Amino acid sequence: MADVRGILTRRLDSAWKRGEPSALLADWAERIAALRAVSADVAEAAEGYAVGIAGADDAAAIQTVRNAALSRENGAFTEALALGPSLSVDEKRVLGKGLNLGKALIEAVEKAKREALERSKEDANALDVTLPGRRPFVGRPHVLAQVRDELLDLFHGLGFSVYTSPEVELDTYNFGKLNFAPDHPARDAHDTYFVNPDVVLRTHTSPGWVRAMEERKPPLRLVFPGRVYRAEAVDASHMDQFHQMDGLYVGKNVSMADLKATLNTFARAIYRRDVPTRIIPIYFPFVEPGVQMDVQCATCKGTGRYKDESGERRCPVCKGTKWVEVLGAGMVHPNVFRAVGYDPEEVTGFAFGMGLERITMGRHGIHEIRQFLENDTRFLSQF
Ligand SMILES: [Zn+2]
């Protein structure tokens, strides 16, 4: 008789991982026993292939084992079936029945194994509610924009509206109509970026007052946020572009007392406490009188001295003066009113201007102004 056992087991590979077909098929024991009763040779071979399929790690490994047994070209079962013509009628009947049972058994194990692999893949993708969530990256407003928006909220609450004007500005709006003398040093090319002799990059947001007053009749209550430019040497506390916010209030009988009340409201809101302030006289061409508002230095708490692990020294923020300049302000100069066609006998007004970088640095203890423009998210994400 032909070597049925040899043909059926020839393609078993000892390199296959071995699995447990009884874990895949509930009726494995009965089916393999039924097969043994028909043909011990076929049962032994079928078990070998079933063990290989059960041990496969993926679909490709399953396919390899399955093909070794059942491939139509050279599968072991196909080759055994080809023995038929050389066998007796009885032998052929027994072998045929055994091969059919064995093939069905291998296919059942294969199907169960493929389903088991699918299930474990789904399990791996399943939502594990005990894992911490993954937070998506969400941007945020730049710290200067946060401070600007906070100031806009504050002044909006005091009845001020926003007015924006060009960053590339006529010299006459940036200087002339704001009462700068023709030979004022700010007009020097060392301080101002000139586009041409009549056009500059605005050096402050105050040109917005002129444009607003030329467009509108009093009363006016406006704030002017925006970027300004100075031809400065860049260092830790100077940039050649920065941000200001001016404010302007023009009407009948607007007084210095209104200015002081407005500035104190501002200081309390922005520094979030009842911070001591002082107002001292200072010269600006476009206001008369002009003042500077200082707040008590937050770093040294108004002592002028600063202590840390390296000892006590002069406060580096206020340079020992106990005060930090916050903004410039004053009553609008009559010449500015005349330049825009307002009658200084009829209306009065106050104005103020502040640097957003200065306020932001003071609030957050930032000592390096260039960080605002470096786009370093390690810096920006702190705010
Ligand atoms: Zn100080």
C-alpha cells in the first residue's frame, strides 16, 4: 500500500508555532476521535496541521499552514487524494472518507483561528476608559494679546470704543498735528523709520487721535491699540517695534480729576490690587500739562531694595527708585485741538498712552522684551 502517512505528514514543518486546537473548537475532541476511528494516519496529519494553525500569530502564518495541507496544487491532502487510482476499492473508500473529515476539521480550525485574531485586533483598538485622555494641542492668544484684550475690556466698561489707524502714517499726523516742533528730536532719523520725507512708520498710536477728531465731532471716548516703531538699538528692554494703547476723552468740562480717576481705575484693574500710584509732571508736546503715572514697584514692594540668595542689593526693576513708570498722560494741548478744527475754548480732553510690553513685563516678571517676538512656545505657553 502506498505511504499515505508519509505523504500526509511530509509538509508538516517543525518551525511552526504550536497551538491548542481544542481551545478554538468546542467539539475538537469528538471530531478528532471520529477521524481516528476512520483513519489514524489522516487523524495524525490533520492534528499536526490544526496545531500549526492554532499557533499562528497572524493571517499570513495561518495561510502558510493551510496551504501545506489543502493547497490544490501541492497540499498534502490533495496529493493523498491523488493516490486513489492505485488503491483498492475499500482502501479508496476509507481514505476518501478520512480525507474529507480531516479537511473539514482543518478548515473549521482555520475559520475559528481567523475569527479569534479579528477579535483580539478589535480588543486592541477598543476604548480603555481607564486611560487618561490625550489632550489635543490648542493654541492660545499671545500674552500681549491677552493683556491688550483685558485692557480693551476694562476701557470698554468705562465707555471707550476702539479706533485703529494706519501703521504707515503721514509725518504730519505722527508729528505736526500733534504739536511737535519741526525740529523736534523725535523726528530725527535716529528715532524714526522714514518711508519717505513725508511718510513714517508711526512712532506712537497718538496719530489715531488726530484722525478720529478730524472724522468725528466731540464728545469722543476712544482707545487706540496698535503696533508702533522706533529706530532703537535692540536689547533686553528695547525693541524697534512694540505695542501701545492710547486713550482719548474729549468733551465739555473734561478735567484733570477725570484723568486721575480713570488712571487709578486702570491701575487697580490691571495690577489687581489697590496699588499705590503717583502722578508727576513730564513734558509731551501734545498735552499740557503732561504727566507720568508711576505705580509702586511690585518687585521690591516700594522699598527700593531687593533680596535673594546672593544677598541684598538695589532693586533691579525700579533701579532703587521704588516706582515704575506705567504710562504718560495729560490734558490735550490746545494746539492739537486747533489742528483738527476743534475749538479749545469749547472742549477739553485728556489723553493717555501706555506700552503693552512694559505692562506685561511688569505683571509677569518678564525681563527680556525680545521674547515677545521669538515665537518660542516654551515661553509663550506659560501664559
Ligand atoms: Zn523695585
